[in-house]
Amino acid sequence: MERVIELRVAEAGQRLDKYIAAEVPDLSRSLVQKLIKAGLATVNGAMTKASYRVEIGDEISIRVPPPEPAEVWPEPIPLDIVYEDQDIIVVNKPTGMVVHPAYGHRSGTLVNAILAHCPELAGINGTQRPGIVHRLDKDTSGLIIVAKNEAAKQSLQRQFKGREVRKLYLALVEGQLEPERGIIEALIGRDPKRRKRMAVVASGREARTEYRVLERFPGHTLVEVEPKTGRTHQVRVHFAFIGHPLAGDRVYGFRKRKLELERQFLHAQTLGFKLPSSGRYVEFTAELPGDLRGILEGLKVSRV
């Protein structure tokens, strides 16, 4: 069913797309821009551009079409499967792959690939996220677990909730990080100014990240990171908060790029948990992918 939203501007000056996104928090700015371009968001009954600066008294009408169908279709996308049994699949996710379908990403996701590999997963955890019990950002590579049945899903969810799952990441951060070992504890929540980002905020949720320095380079530090909680963008937000954002991070990092990186230097290298079937603790490791290895090799050469 189509949704209609009516707004009346009380303060002038903002771009139209930014104004609507701020006034209607469940609409992302990118979605608002698409609605404006399609003529579904008008000002005083007329179509305009996203860059239009709103004026006091402007009457804005927004028509939001019903959501796209929730069906997710299997796609024969190759998977790097590290481990598989009757209950779970551990996949080494490549950078650039979205974990589950969302607006703008209806295909090419890990879920699409998993459904082709295991069609029976369609009934687990809903059609949008069958078997998915945790996630990685699109541009973060590394290990992720998928449950193949309801019992396995519940077992893994209990382990994640109880903080029994061991997750180790490799990250390259800007600058010389001190001390050699450290703990970052800072509450994380939605950024009140930029709703698509997370931030350290007083109203946020508990978040704890531990790290140890592995190697130092001119201008950068390679660290092993163990997040003890699982907040959205936790590792990226925490290191940016202490002044050492991840190299290549276009959202939380420095504007001036020091390395030729197409994504943030973050790789989920190790994943340890108890197998749902037996309760036996297992641990899996995924090697650093080629793009990140190349960055380290370049830094080592420049250090000589």
C-alpha cells in the first residue's frame, strides 16, 4: 500500500533531499533522492530537484511506493566454503558482497548464493535472511557462519548473545597506535546528525573492542582486533573515535587517502564457536585476501 507523507517547512535553507531525510528518519537520503527524481516528492505541487533549497511555508508531499516483493531468488554465485556439515556453513565472504538483500541490493548477495547452494534454507529465519545469524559489512571480507536448520540457528544465536563466539579481525589503522595492547570502551549508537552512520554517543549501547599491535609501518599500524560486543560498524567507529581510523574507510576515515585502497582494510580472519551438533569448540581461519596483502607488501617495501 502506498504511503503519503505531508510536510510543511518551518526553517529555510536545507537541500530538499536532506530536509526530507531528517524529517522522516525511516527514509534514507538515497531513497529520498530516487523519489524526488521519479516525481514522487513534490514541493508546492510541482516537481523539483534534490538540490532545491527549501523555504519557509513550502508544502512537501512524498509518495512512498509499497516495498518490493520479499522473495529472494537463488543465484549460482561461487562460494568459498571453509567448512560445512549438516547444520552450518562457514563461508569466506569476498569484499563487495552484501550479506542479505535490502533496498538496492536484491541480487548478488550472500543469501542469494546460499539459497542456490542449499535450497532448503528458504524456510530458516525468514525469506530475507535465511540462516543468517550475524553479518559483515559489504566491504569487509572474511568468515561468516550460516545456519542450515532452526536448531542450529538457535544454538548460534545463543552463543552470539552469550558472547561465546571468538571473532578476530585484521585491521590496518592510520598512524602509530599506542599502547601495544589496548581496550576501547565507548557507547555506540546512531549518529544523530548523519542517520546512516554510527557514532560514539552518550545514548548508545555498550561496546568493547580489544586489540594488539602486530606490525608497524610509516604512518600505519597493523592490528589484531577482537570485538567483545557486536555493534554495527563497531571496529570502524571505535578506531575512528580514538583518532586512528581504518585505512581506506570512506565513511569514518580521513578525507585524504594515504593508500590506494578501494575499501576499508578490515578482514574477519578467525571465527571460533561450538558446533551445534556436538558442542565441540572449533576455530576457522581465512587468509588475508590479495588486495589487502598487496597493501602490506607495498608498505614493507617502502619501509626498507
